Amino acid sequence: MGMNEIENEIHDRLLNLQTMIKEVSGDIVLVGDIMLDRYIHGYANNLNSRAPVPVLKETKRDDDVGAAAHVARGLENIGLDASLFGVVGDDEAGVSIIEALEKEGVECDGIAVIDGRTTTVKTRLIAGREYLITNQQLLLRWDIEDDRAIDEEALDEIMDQAVKRITNSDVLVISDYGQGVVTDESAARLVNAAKSAKVPVVCDPKLTGLHRTKGADWVIFQTRGLDLMAKRMACNTASEAAAILVKENQWGNLMVLQGENGVIVYTTDGEIIHATCTVEQARGVIGIIDAAGVAVCAGVKLGLSPLDIAHLANAACECIMSKDNNFTLTREDLADRLGEVAWSLQISQR
């Protein structure tokens, strides 16, 4: 019993993607909000005696670059040179982010260090029972952030630099976390510059900032985001909402990440593409939207079809979901995952 025609086509597609991803290279302009992610791990064996909340016994903590900085790291790890444009504060967290990125080869000349500004820090408490090997979960997240608008002169200077770099880049990525770097004016400048230079645009938007993504070639949602938009738009289905959003915002493609249900792409031509997830048990989803964004950039740079990009992004998400505490995509992990899925498909039909 061998593979049928469809399975054989998917098998060959995955192997072809594996070969291509090992050779990908290019220059990416990445503009967006920069933050520090802090993870505090431990055991939660008991409840507090004065309130119905778990008591966390800390075992370790890790700091990692987050938001657009995390995307930049992923791009570098997959073989794409990232030039990151954004802001941090003149504090310990800001210094830590820049030092970590420079050590990994990310160009940080476009990051403005603003006096008196507080760098955004998101802290997650993750724990499980001490006698259990798995089943850790997020207990709490608390954020430290600066709600003040970014100085206009500093923001204009950042955008001037980014626009100049777009002309010689392969992809523009806009990563909007609502922290002030991506404004209506800055987004319009970036997208217009990219369109003039015929540079593809990939956006990871806030739902409240969809108007800033008009004309983007790829927009990435998580499934709960599309479901929420469907409710707001009084649509009967998520697919109906997706079709309207693609048309109204003149998107080339809308990619929706569904975790254990895989990846769906809604194209401007009305096609719906589904790449099925092969992870038996997802261990975590922190970082999948960044991993998908990196994979989309790689696929766009390689000139892949939406179908190929869907499979590539699905494999990237699987890299994150299949391992504990694996928040960053690498070229090796992605290539290995594509090979593993192709091999599993072949073995299952023997």
C-alpha cells in the first residue's frame, strides 16, 4: 500500500521545501514594537492560605527578546538578514535587548534608545505540579510598559531610515503590538515605499490597527482573532469574515494560525488553502505567530506559491508546538520538521 496521488504530492512538496529552506538568504526590513519577554518557571503545588491562588515555587527564570525583536532573531536564525527599526528605553531591559540582538547578528542601528522611556517587559509565570513531568501552564502574566506617545522627531528619524532601506530589501515586515512605533502615518509611509519599490509586505497587526495594513501582501492572524472579527462584523462564519477583510483591506493573502488544527490561507482570488497540523499533542503555542511570520518571509523571498507558504508556515508552527519551551524558530528545526513530516507520511502508507 503506497501513498495516493495527493499524499505523494504533499510528500514531494515538503522535501522540496526542505531543500529550499536550507539555502534561503535575503535582506529584511523589520519595523515594529520591541519588548523583553521574561519567563519565570517553577512548581505550583499549593494554594495560598489567604486567597484561592497558586503559590509559585520558582526554579528558574529566563529573559528573551520579544515582539518585533523576537521576529528579528527568528529571521537571522533562518538565514535572512534582519534590519530592525523600533524603540527601547534607556534602562536595563533596553540594553539587554540590544546586546542580545547584536550578539546574534541583527542590525540594530535603527533602534532608538529614548531617554526616560520604559522598555516594555512582559513577565510570564509558568508552572505545574512538582511530581508531574509535563502539563505546565501559564499562571499569570504582568506587563510593564510606557503608554506615552513616542517623540515625533525620534519616530520620524526611525521611519526615514527604514524607508531608505526598503529599496534594497527583499521583504518589509510590520510588527504592530500597539506600543506606538506603528502609527497610521508611519504605516502608510512604509507600505507606500514598499509598493513603489515592489517589495512584498508582511504584517502582524493588532486587530484595532487593521487599517494600517491596507495593501499588504500577507497578513497573519491567530484563529481567535478571526473569530472575534467575525463576531464584530456579524458574519455567520470565519471564512465569510476572512473574504470581506481580504477584499476591504486589499490584502494579497490572510494567513490564520489554528494551532492543532493547522494553518489556513485565504487568498485574494477567493481560494482557501488548508495545511493540516501533524503534532499529536501541542506543548505550547507561545511564539507561533512569530515563527509563522518568519516562514512567510522566507517563502516570499523564495518566490513560493501561497500553497507552499502555507505548508512552510505550518511546519514552522509545529516546530514551536512540538517542543517544551521552544519559542524561537531556527533553520535546522524547520528543515528537520519538513523532513520528519514527509518521512512520516511515507512510512504510514507502507
